[in-house]
Amino acid sequence: MTYPREEVIAAAEGLKEAFVEAEKRNTWAWIADEFYHEDATYYCPYGGCMPVFARNRDEIRATHYGRDMDVGSGWSGWSFPITHIAIDGDQIITRWVNRGPGKRPDGSYYETEGVSFIIYGGNGKFSSQYDLFDIGHQMKLCDELKEAGLLDPTLEKEWVKPMKRRIINSQEQGITPAEAV
């Protein structure tokens, strides 16, 4: 079913505003209830090392907006602004950044970019979302933040180090010790 363009735009803009509000509240899980249908799906491959596939709103709340974006787990000082929105029928593409705390000496932000492919499902809510971003670049960004004294120790312990281990493990699969040289 195709929805009126204005309705799709309003939902996308609402999500953009919700991200700003979530940063102020220092919590993200509520976004799942506000913007996703009960049977919505969410997928993010995290570079193949930790694919997240949520099959309903509760799982979206628990994984993407809970575990992965809950700023209480060390993301304090980070923001995740949606910078661009494109709409084609019921399909929404958003471009966003994972923006770390502080700025580089040259005044630029510490950030990595990503995109979301979202399907609008009516009543102001989404039926599916597929997120892509460069997890390797994100890890390099965290290294840069650590060097600048801006990486939260909790984030490093609970998210960065385990993610780096997952990336290494996923890349080593199927490689014999002789091939690793």
C-alpha cells in the first residue's frame, strides 16, 4: 500500500526529532514504541561480525535502541543526528552520523556515517529498517577518541573491545595458522 507522501515525510522527520529528544533524555528504547509497528523488523549486519536481526518491536527495543544505543552504557556525549532524508513512495533512506564527544583540533567532529533503509507502514510507524555503517571505521574512530582522552572507559570495556574481538574472530574463521602469516 502506498501512503500519502506528506505522511511518510512526517514520520521520517518525527524520527529525526526523536533522535534529538533521545539525546536529551539520555535514553533511546522509547523510540521503538513510538515509531515501529508491533511486527516490525530491524537488521544491521555490523560488518558480518555481530548481525542483529530483530523480528518485532520488543526485540528492536531490546537490541537496537536498548543495548546498542542506550547512552547510559558509555555513549554519554555522543549524538546520532540524521543529516539527510530521501523518500520514494513508502521507502525512506536516512543518512546519519555516529558523532563522538568533542571535536578534533581542526574543529571537525569525530564521526562515522551510516545509512538506514526504512519502510513506512502507516499510522506514523515503520514496518522495517535495515542499517549499514562501516564498523571498522567506527573502531578506528574509537581509537582516535581514546588517544584524545574522550572515549568513555565503560564504552571501551562493554562495546569497543568486545566488538574488536568479534571483528578479529570473524576474519580469522577458516584461516589456518600457516595462512595467517
